[in-house]
Amino acid sequence: CLQYTDDALLAAYSPTPVLLSKPQVVASARSREKFSVKPLRRLLAQEKWQDCRTCFTLDLDDYRVLLQDKPNIAPEELAQACKWLTKDLIDFPLEQAAVDVFLSPTQLAGKNKVYVIVTKLEILEKIKKICEDTSLELFAVDIPELALRNLIVSQYPSQDIAVLYGRDNFISMVVISDLNIQFIRKVNANLKEGSNLDSIALELQRSLDYYQSQMRRPPPHKLLI
């Protein structure tokens, strides 16, 4: 599994599917340019990973997750319909967007919901070219929330787990229960200065309160950071 951030290439390797085992090797390399093929070639040669199947995980800045009402249409038409729902919520032309969806298992206000993932087509094209240039077989493009779900359900299959992760300017909370993502919330933060930790903690507590009261879900068993 590979991920490019603004200044690094991150990699995790497992000889068996991720759901069946923890990654056996975790590696990283400096990358001055995002989606540069040079650090990947060096890393593949260093670790002797040749002709592997790979999943690319999008960087946190390269996509958005939006919670929308689920249209009452056929499943195969859902992604295309939800693409039009996002046209006023993104800051680039709709024809440049790539959209996928996953269902929310919990109703809100009596309505079925769907999580809509939006990224730019050019990002997917860059990932495709990198794999072609390095002879990697690309089988999936993922997002951190779903990658975390895969990891969490393999380790805590019968527990409700809340996960916090993020960057200098925000924190994301993901709650995983019954083998599904139940809740996603992003909180703006300035972690470098560390001056607003109380307000961040308050926002996260409000998020958990909302999860329990409005979504009628039990509190998580564990909080992982």
C-alpha cells in the first residue's frame, strides 16, 4: 500500500491481504515533489518489491468526504447521481471530478445517507502513470478512512472503536462499529501552536455526543490515536 504526502512517500507491505495480517514492512522515502516516480523506484529496489499488486491511499489533502442524502435509485447509478449533488460543494469544475460512494449504515432524521468521496481526475491519472512506470499492478485507490476501517476490523472485529488522526491543521475522527464506518468528523485545529487543545477536545466531545444522541449509537469501547 502506497501514499504520497507533500514531502514523503509512505509504504506498507504485506505478503497476504491486509484484512488477514498486519503489514510486515513499513518504509518511507523523502519526496520533494508529490507523485514523483524517483523515490518510488528507489524504494522498490531497496525493499526488492517488484511486480507487486498495490493499493494507493490518497493523501488527506487530495480528496473530500461528504455526507449526503441517498438518492432512491439503482446502486449502479448512485455514484453518478451523487456526483451532481457535490457540484456546489467543491472548488473545481465538476467535469474534473472523480466520485465514488459508500453507504452509511445509520439513518439520520429518518433518511438513508451516503458518504461521497470526491477527488480530481488528474490525481488518479498521476497514480495510474506511476504504476505503469514502475510495473506495479494497481488494484485499488483508497482513502485513509476506509484503510483504517480495514485495519481496525482485523484487530477489533467485535468492538466499537473511535480513531483520531490528522495533520497540523485538522483532526479527523472515525468511528467504526459492526465492521462499518458509522461516523466521520473533521475538526479544524492548529496543532503546531497547541494553544487551542481545550476547544479541540470540546469539539471532539460534541461529536461523540452527537454520535450517541442523534445517531443512537453506543459509545465506543476504545479511542485510538
